[in-house]
Amino acid sequence: MDKNKYQRKLTIELLYHLALGIVVTGVGLMTVVLGVTLSTLNASAQTWFEPTQKQGTFDFTQAPTSVPKPSSAPKVTKPPQITGPLPTGGAVPPTADVYCIDDEDPDGCDDQTAFHVPKGVGGISGTCGTVISQSHKLVNSLPQFLKGMRDSLNPAVSSNCGSTGPYSSPNYISTFFVIDSYNLAGYNELSKNNASHVNAADMLNWWKTNPPGYKFIPYSPTAIQQHASGQQDLTGCVMFINLGSGRVHPGIFNIYQQVNSNGDGVVSMLQSGARYFLDRFIVAGWAIQNTPQHQTVISGVAGFGCKQ
Amino acid sequence: MENLPEFLKGKRLALIVGALIVLLIVLMVFSTRSNNQSQSVVQPTQAVQPAPDENTDIFNDSQNAQSPEVQQAISEQIQADQEYADWQQSNSDAYSWIRKLPLTAVNYFVYFDLEKKVFIGRLYPKTGENVDQLKSEVLNRLKTEKEIPVENFQFEWMVNP
């Protein structure tokens, strides 16, 4: 009887120690799980309670429902920048802050006489960066061969706002370049699934209706002059080229290189669906040349589609 | 400790162990939920969204099943782009040096007018500067630096005070 009682006591003590072991193991397991969980949270998640750049610069200052309308006399945001004679040089890497434009094709640059066109900066900016910076990323994914159409995209281009997906030739049309530049920057009003945006003539009409948050600036020498003086930054705006057939070809306004105070210089735009990903237009006395009255194929710059 | 065996007799031990296991499960469930909630909190700040699949076009999720209207619009825009590209090519074919222009300096700006097919020289001579000498410099640079057969073209000079 005593032996049985002793054995039962041993069994109970064994069970007690087993239970204690389970509890200790469980607590240890919980600690490990919590530790791993916390370590996998990235920096943004760990500081979610702190104001982000987006909140600080966009959410509280530019509510979509109350887009500020441009005043009749907008203040100057930057002083006029007269660069003087246009810079030239040789080949540059894709990461350089200029494009090297060869005599006949933008990818050659086999001597020191090719024009160096600065990559536009600033301008229209969304939650995922400026429109022009997304255009520069897209240009790097266009075909880089010496001659040929720039109408495919590989690899795909991404931002924190999404990804374009790759495109084979000839499917990466000029309007897709424009739409992707805006979508990647964080503006989703334009869509590649909307026929009215895919056809550039319809996209131009859409812009001319001045939809909320957007505005159309008809072409005039004054528009270039106001851009140069900082009254109306065109960087990242869509530059619409009217073709003689009634069709339209768009690109993204890159930069105006002003050579002198008389309004002479060169306007450049980035594009797909063309032989050159960067086209330049002569500006003489603030007027874009070789377009409206001076061409049969190109009937003129229609204007600039911008974001307010 | 002496009374422990008596204390743990019967169903008490099973109850305590069971309660501890249940408590452990509850704590683990709570931990999992907290983790999910923290992820949902950061999702709206797009900066911490997981990197999108680069091969997925989220701006055009029906890329392979476009509507007939979109397909028609794409077809039309391909034609428009081709028209523009042909214009680029024809300029390059007719004037292989066109992309070497404009010719710029502090006191002149020279370009080629594609419609008139003449060179436009906008001169800004300094006080006392000889205009003919300036024109000569322009012609020389176009020939030597840009390798343009200037003798085949006319020039329109615009002298600005």
C-alpha cells in the first residue's frame, strides 16, 4: 500500500515538472515569436506613428478636393537661367545627369562634338516622385540600339506606385510613355485601358477640357517665356505635336535650354514611338521653330498638358 | 511542497495544465493578430508596400484582353507615331547634319529653317563689332566644325542691336 502511494506521489511530481516545463517552453516560444515578428517589421512600419514625408508635404498641403487654381499673375518660382552656348561632349553613362545627342542618332556620341542635353528635374511631382524622373527611368528601358524605333519597353519600370510591365515592339506607343510617366509618379487619372487616353488626339481633347487637377496651356511664345521666367514650369508637362494628317504625337517636356536673353534656345522632349527618344526643337525669339508654319508634316505644337 | 501531492490530486493538475495551454494558445493568437494589424496600418503609406512584380502591368491589368475600342486606339496611335518617325527620318535623310544644330555663341544663334530651307543667323554684335567678320566666323564654324556644305544653302541674317 505504501509502495503504491509512493509511486503515485512520484507520478504526480513527474506530471508537475512536466507541466512546469511546458509552461517555461511556451513562454520561451512566445518570446521568440514576438521577437521575430518585431524584427521583420521594416523601418517605416516601426515608425508608423511619426509623420511621413508624404503626410508632411502632400496630404496636409494639397488636398485633392481643393486644388489651388493658378492666379492670373503667378509668382516667380525660379530665376531665368541662361546657359549660354549649348554644352557638348562625348559619351556618358545612363546614370549621368545629361543625355548625349549624337549628330544623327542619340546613342552614338563617338566624339566630343555631340550635344549634351541636361535631364530635366523638378516640375510636376506626385506621391512617388516627379513625372520627369519617371520619364528618365522609362527612357532607360527603351531600345538602346543605334538606329530604329523606340517602341518597346524592357525591362519593365517600377516605382512605389506600381509597375509598367514589359512591352514588345511596336506596342509601347507614345501615349503609353506619357501615361506611365504620370502613373509611376502617382497620378492615376490617365489609363492605358481608356481608349480616350490611348489615342493622343483624344488625350489632347481630354486635356483641353481641363479635368479637375489638370490644365491645358495652349502653345504660344508667351508660354515658353513664362516657363523660362519661372512663372509656369512646363517640366513634366505633355507636349502635344499636331501632325499634318490630323493625328497627334505626344512627349514629355524635358527642358528648355535658353542660350541668350532674346529667347533663343532649344526645347527638348522625351518620348517613345519615335526614332529618337529625345527630340529637340529650335526656339528663336521665344517661338518654337520648324513646327507650325514651317512644316508640312508637323503642323505645330498644340500645347502643353500639365498637372495643377 | 509536502502538501503538493495532495493538492495536485484528482483533477486539479489537469485543470491547471489545461488552463496554461489555453492561455498559451490565446497569447499566440493575439500575437498573430497584432502582427497582421501592424502590417495593415503601414499599407496605405505606399513607401513600404512590397515591391510590385515587375512583369505585371498594374496600370493596364487587362493588357492581354483589351477592349476593341482600346485596340483600335492603339492601332491608330501606332500609325500616328509612325508618321512622326517618318518625319524624323526624312529630315535626317535630307539633312544629315540637322542634329548638329543650332550653332551657338555669345553673339550669335544659327539654325536651319526646314520649311524655307535656308539658314537663319540671328546675330547680336557687341558695340563696335564687325558684323561681316561675325558672319564669316559663323560660316567657317559651320563648314569646319559641323561639316555642313554651306555653299549649297542661302542665309538670312537678322542683326539685332
